[in-house]
Amino acid sequence: MVPNGDRPILLSKDCPVRQILDLVRDKWIPPVLYTLCSGTRRYNDFQRQIPGVSKKMLTQTLRQLESDGIVERTVYPVVPPKVEYKLTPFGEKLIEPISVLADWAWQHQEELKLIHERRTSLSIVT
Amino acid sequence: MVPNGDRPILLSKDCPVRQILDLVRDKWIPPVLYTLCSGTRRYNDFQRQIPGVSKKMLTQTLRQLESDGIVERTVYPVVPPKVEYKLTPFGEKLIEPISVLADWAWQHQEELKLIHERRTSLSIVT
DNA sequence: CGGTATCCGCTTCGATACTG
DNA sequence: CAGTATCGAAGCGGATACCG
């Protein structure tokens, strides 16, 4: 982030920082990754553990992560259908830096709480 | 991120992780913070250094960051107008974890590049 | 120079209904 | 159980014009 050295700009589509931020920008990707941290999950597990996610968005997110090589999808040919999702090795590596962000957030939750409260109180006025 | 211990869920609005992710989700916040890393900046500096940002979004982003206590805005009563922006102490602290994310992205740019290329080639097909 | 104001397209996302 | 299909509202964000 800090412009040490002579790295290219953060803003072009070719910039890796831009690319990882784009991953995080996806509303449901962090919740899904979080759910997958502790192991293999089934479709319904996500629906129960992630409050407010619709089937549409859940499927869309899982498909995206699958085609990104972050999540592996396994279909068992049984009735009723059984589908399992788990992190790929790359997916597990991706957890690391996000964890750092998460840890920092927990350590500074008081400041973040202030920001959030100020934002919501403003949006009520407007 | 990793659900070690018995931390509350990442998904509620009260969760600090959710809150910092919401900051990063804002399209123009990372570019603006990046620009501010190396010191005080004026309005026009952002417009020149951040390709593609409109005045509307730039102003909106700066106002947001100001009311969040992340950026400090100083107006000099001169003609022509002169306005300076800089990070607050909290803003500078906020740079740390994002830097970690950025460093990770640079170290894994090959994998990220693959993801990005796959995504864009798919969107052309669709 | 450093903004506001307005219009509007486009994506995002939630709700609902249906399926193998 | 694990999806797919369709619709429509909301709002993000770009373009343009104007202002103190």
C-alpha cells in the first residue's frame, strides 16, 4: 500500500492490489470464506450460517469462487443430492492476509464502532 | 477471520471485521488512502493521481473519510481557494492492515493475475 | 481551484416461484 | 437437497453543466 520502491499504480486493472480488493468488494465472498475456514461445508450450511443471503447470491458467489480456483465443489451422485464445498490450497493461502485484516479489526473495534455509529446516525438524518 | 476462540459472527453489522471490509468495499477509498500515504494532498492532486475518478465520487469519498475521522480537511481562506487533505492519526493506523493486504497481493501477483484473466475472458464470452 | 447539482444507465441484490 | 429463472427496486457511479 505504502508507495515504497517504484511499484506501479494501485488503480490499474493489472495491479494485484486492485485485484485482491475486488475479491473483498464482493459482498458475500468474505462471509463464505469465513464459513469455509473451519472445514468442508454443504450448500445448506451456508444458508444457515450466513444470515440474509439469498439462494441466488449464494450460488453466484460459490460459482465465482469455484471458477477462481479458490473453492472446490464436489457433487455426490446420490439422492437426495449432496454437494460439498471446501477451500483449495490457494483458497487457504488467501485466508492469511484477510485474517490479518480481521485481527486488526478486532483489536481496534472501539474506533471502528465509533465510525459505524456515526455513519448510521447520519444516514438516519438523511 | 479464522474462527478461533468464541468470537461473534463476521456477518452482523456490529462486527468490526464487517466494518473494516465495508471501508475497503468503497470503490474509491483505497485509491484515496493510497494517495494520502505519502503526505498532504490537494483536491486536484487526487484528480491527477487517480485515473477515472469523477469530481462527484472524489468529493463524496473525501467527505465520507472526513466524517469517519480518517482524513482531516483544511480550508485556507485565500483566492484562489486552497484545500488540503491529510490522514488523521487514526487514518495512519488504518494504513497498516491494508498495507499487509497489499504486500500479500504483490507477493502472489501471479495467482491473482490468473484469476483476473480468467474472469475477464469469461465476461467477454457472456 | 474546489467544489454542487442533476440526470440517468447499469449493476447489484432481494423476493418469489419453480425444478430434478 | 441444491439449485435455476425471472422480475423489479435500490443505489452506485459516470457525464455534464454550473458556481463562489
